[in-house]
Amino acid sequence: MRRRAPAVTLGAAGALVAALALLPLAYLVVRAAGADAQAWETVLRPRTLSLVGSTVGLVAAVSVAACVLGVALAWLVVRTDLPFRRVIGVAAALPLVIPSYVLALALIAAFGPGGLLGQSTWIFGFPGAWAALTLATYPYVYLLAAAALRRMDPELEDAARGLGRSRREVFTSVTLPVLRPSIGGPCP
């Protein structure tokens, strides 16, 4: 009987948190249901749909790039004997202390017209947003993946290598499934 009370309490607390998280969505649904035809015409304009499509594409591109970069850096720092890997590990997490808008302005100052490193216009638009957001978000994936790799027993990978698997096969069949729960939220 005593074990049941904490489970019920935790379930109720979880349901309350979920309800509060869904409250803004419920408000939007209620407002959309009461919208007139002109509002729906505005939402369904080709330009609006194009912007929504670009945003979804940017989210997908940033998610994939942040996952690839974060997992690769975590693997290099935790699983290799790379020189200065502790310094690299600290440097990989440093973008967390820089506000994303400062990072974006630094990229424009470096790569934009009149910038220090080039006279390129790629920094504006989709490629620039992709680069800035990827650099601002990959540390979250890096920290989660590095923690999971530190907890993972390296003998699992050694055993797979001993059974004749290539490094790539070991990564995809042993390491990545262990990492997936840690990085499953931000990575596709």
C-alpha cells in the first residue's frame, strides 16, 4: 500500500505538468476554431505556407547537423586518445555560455560583407541560420552523448570488434543504440 501512494502522486504530478504544457496549444485550437474566413485565408496563403515549410526544413537541418556534430565530438573526446582532448572537450561546450544572438552577430562579422574572413553572402538566409543555430545547439547533444559514452562499458565495443565487426558496424550496431536514449530527444 505504501508503494502505491508515491506512484499515484507522481502520476498526478505528471498529468498536471502535461496539462499545463498543453494549455497554450489548447488556447490556439480554441482561437483557431473561432476564426473567420479571412484569418484562414491569411494562414493558408502560399507565402505563409512557404515560410512554415522553410522553418520545418531549418529545424530538420539543424537537428541533424547538431546531432552529427555533437555525437562526433563526444566520441572523439571520450573514445579516442586525441591529444588535448580535455581541452577540446571544454571548448566543445563553450558555445553554451555565448548567447545565440551574439554568436549570430559574430558569424556575420566574420563572414558577412566587410567581414574578417570573407565577403560572402551565404551567411544571410537559410545557410547562415543553419550555421548559427547548429553552432548554438550542438553542445546540448555533445554533453548528453559524452555522458552516455562515459557510462557505457568500452568492452561492449571491444567484444564486437573481436567478433569481426568493422569500426563503422560497431558504431552503428553497438554504440549508437546505447547513445540513442540519451540523445533521442534532440536527434532524429
